[in-house]
Amino acid sequence: MVRIAPSILAADFARLGEEIDSVRQGGADWLHFDVMDGLFVPNLSIGLPVLESVRRVTDLFLDVHLMIREPGRYVARFCEAGADLVCVHAEADTEEGIRAALREIRARGKKAGLALKPATPWDGALPFIEDVDLILVMTVEPGFGGQSFMADMLPKLRELRAMMDRVNPGCILETDGGIDVTTAPLVAAAGCDMVVAGSAVFGKKDRAQAIRAIRESAREQ
Ligand code: DX5
Ligand code: ZN
């Protein structure tokens, strides 16, 4: 069954504690935390002080998605600030730089993830596939919530799932961007086991109902 990580990018930041409680009560599996630097993506979001505050108010698993250049500069601090998993983009540094960042995350006892932008083919993950706990496939251009799902990412999910099953079967395949009751079944059928949902959860009044609807839609696969 597909698991759900609501993205707080779509939450009301002035009431963040209550927003987090609402999805925790509503049955969220993880909480997704989007960090943007205005360089790797053309937008800014939240960072270390907010993560520290969130960590203090919830025991939900914190899935931190770093959309920042040369993430190795900051991964240690995100681990210390309370991330349970830190995900870096394959496109954000050299292969060596990414490898070092992943090593650092794991050395700190946290789970390490690798994210792929839409233009990066599935085999962009190949050099790292045995050294990660999660692969995140972006199904929108990273940087903004509320965009439309890119259905042409489905073959990439299937390729990755097949490769992961061969070389790292415990690895989680996560999808981020434009996930709702219509698209969750598509990515679940392609082998995705964790979906990020921003607007489709925080954009609804009843969070429990929103989470349940996404989960149920994917179960029909
Ligand atoms: C986009 C972020 C996503 C975003 C998803 O760069 O990585 O996590 O919050 O938002 P929705 O679900 O609204 O597409
Ligand atoms: Zn994200």
C-alpha cells in the first residue's frame, strides 16, 4: 500500500504546529519538508530554524528534500536539526560531491535519499543506487507546489523500480509533484511506494479525508 508524506510547503506557515497535527491525526506516514536556495531552483522556502522548531513539536518521520546547490555543505546541519531522512539532488553537484553528501548523511545515522529532476533519466541514479535508502522522482519541475503532474515520468518510475528490485530491494521509491487521487494510482502502479502530496492534502479542509482518499485511490491498483 502506498504511504503518504504531506508537504508542508502547502501548509499555512503562521499555524504550522496545528497544520502538522492535523495531518498527523489524519494518518500521514511521513512529513515532507522542502528546502530551496534560490539557485538550484528559482524559489526560496524554509530551512534550518524551521526544521528545528518542527522537530520539537512532532515525532512524525521528517523527510527533508534539499533543493539546494552543493548540498554537502549543509547535510550535517540538517541531520542535527532533526531530519530523519535527507534527500539530495543528483544534479546539484559532481558525482563525488553527491557521494560525499550521501556518506555524511548515513554517517550521522540518518537515511539518505537521492532526487532526480524531470530531465534526468532514470540511470542518473545508477551510480548511487546501492548507497541510498530512497529515490525521489520529481513529477513536476522542482521549485513550486501546485503544478500539474508529468505523466511522461511514469516509464522512469518503472525503470527505477525494476533496477532497485535487482540491486537494492529495500530502497523506497518516492514521487513528488502533482500527486492527487487521479495521479496516485498511476505512480503506485508504476512501483512507487511513497507519495508526497502538498496541495492535495493541505489544500483540503479535512486532512484525514484527503489522506484517506489518496491512499484508497492508489489501493485500487
Ligand atoms: C516542489 C516540491 C514539492 C511540492 C509538491 O518543488 O518538492 O514537494 O510541495 O506540491 P504539490 O503536491 O502541490 O505538487
Ligand atoms: Zn519536495
